[in-house]
Amino acid sequence: MPLDEDKYPVESDRRRFVKGVVGGAALAGVTTASAAAVDTATSPSGAGGGTTEFYAVENTDGPAPRGMPQIPVEIDDEGYLMGAWPEYEEGAENAVTEDYGGSGVTYSSAWFQYCGVQTYSGVYPDADQDNYFRYSSSGYDWHADKGGDKIHIDDFQELGEPWREWNTAFGTRANGKPAAGTWRSQDLSPQETMPIQIIRSQNVLDLAEEDPWIEASTEEGCIAWLNKCTHFCCVPGFKNNEGSAKFGAADQIYCQCHQSVYDPFSIVKKAFVALPRPEKED
Ligand code: FES
């Protein structure tokens, strides 16, 4: 493995190149490239924040109704990982970025308006919280003493096992190194904390070669998602629960509450009715 593969700076020209190539090719439903299968669920009707198309880690088993929404990853000049937040115009209902990273995908803050998250301070388009991913102190031993610290790309190589070799005592694939964290939640109560997971994996690098959305929404092999199960809102985990093997999920994201399973390397397009955010109190 080339030693400089895990180092900075990131390939900052890559995104510009992609934007130039595919920027005009809007992904109108079924035109997504091969790695991101289009799988738009039927949306329930009714009032609410509105029908929202989003990209998700696929729900493959259990009672969850759909996948968990991806958070596009960015890396700052110093190597810290952030979740991109869409662009916000004063007075707009949601923050929205059209044609995110030249992928043709419209990325909206409404992606995260479910499971009560629509009431969290950090999901308001103009919230004060920054976009850095920060470690949780639970989830994985390799970052247990880093709770609250910003997540750095080099940590996946330098803390604990290197990311290409990380594995657990169960499961079969050494297919990526996960981290558990939070997003847009600093200075908020635990009840307003947005849990996230990140995996750094060769699988993600491979997928990014084939698909403009995955290329735009991942960095250096890192993929991230809002880690709230779409069933009853528990916090699942990737390869952090030995009991997952009984449900065929030893190498997947597994929700211990009611055994929902998600595949972090299968990104699908879905739709749901996002719930409206309550009015802010002044
Ligand atoms: S399976 Fe029920 S909350 Fe996750």
C-alpha cells in the first residue's frame, strides 16, 4: 500500500473535473449510474414537510421502511471531516443544493426530517452548529477516548488498526473501518444530538469510480449517514454487535432494537414525506 495514500492534501481538482464532465446531466430519476440503484418508494400522502427524494444506505431486511439518509462528506484543508450542509437562502423552507458536486442530485436538509430530528436545533437551515463530525465516546474501541473531538482522516490510519485491516471477531469481510459520531449537535442536549456513522473503505472508493453521486458525496473512501433507524429511531451500528450474525448482518449495519439491516455499500434513491419543522421560538 502506498504510504501517501492516507495523507493530505486531498485531490481538490477531482471534484472540479467531475463537475465539468457531468454537471449538466441531471439525474432525472432512473438515470443514476449503476452503483446507485434507483428504488423510489411509494410515498404516503398527506400534509407535512413534503415528499423528499434522498439517497440512502439501503435497508435490506427487518421492519425499517427505508434506508438511512447519506450525509455528503467534505474534508477541510487540515484533514477534518465534515458533513456538507446544503445552501440556505433567507426565508427558504429548507437548505437546498441543486446538482450537488456536479452529480445532478438535489441535496436538501429535508433528508433528515424524520424520527423527531425535524425538531432538533441543528437541522434548522440557519442553525449555529458547525458541520464537523465529532467522535462519540461509544461505538468503537479505537476512538473511545476521543469523544467530542473532531474526526480527522488520518485517524482511520493511525489510531488502532489501519483502515484496510480493521475487522471484528465476527463477520467475514475486512471491508472498512467505522467510526461513530455526531453532527451539527455541539452545545446541544443529548435529546438533540444527531448520531452519524462513517466508514472508510476501499468499497467506497470503488463505488465512487462508477457513480457520480457517490463520487460527489464521499471523500477519500469515507461515506457517512444519519444513524437513526427509520423504523423506531434507534441507533444502529456497523459491525459492532456480535448478535448481528444471527440475522445475517455480521458485515452490515444492524439495528439491535428490531433487527433491521442496512447495507452501507448499496446506495439507493428513495422518497419519503419529510415532517415539517416546528416554528422557532424567538
Ligand atoms: S429496527 Fe426498530 S428501531 Fe431499528
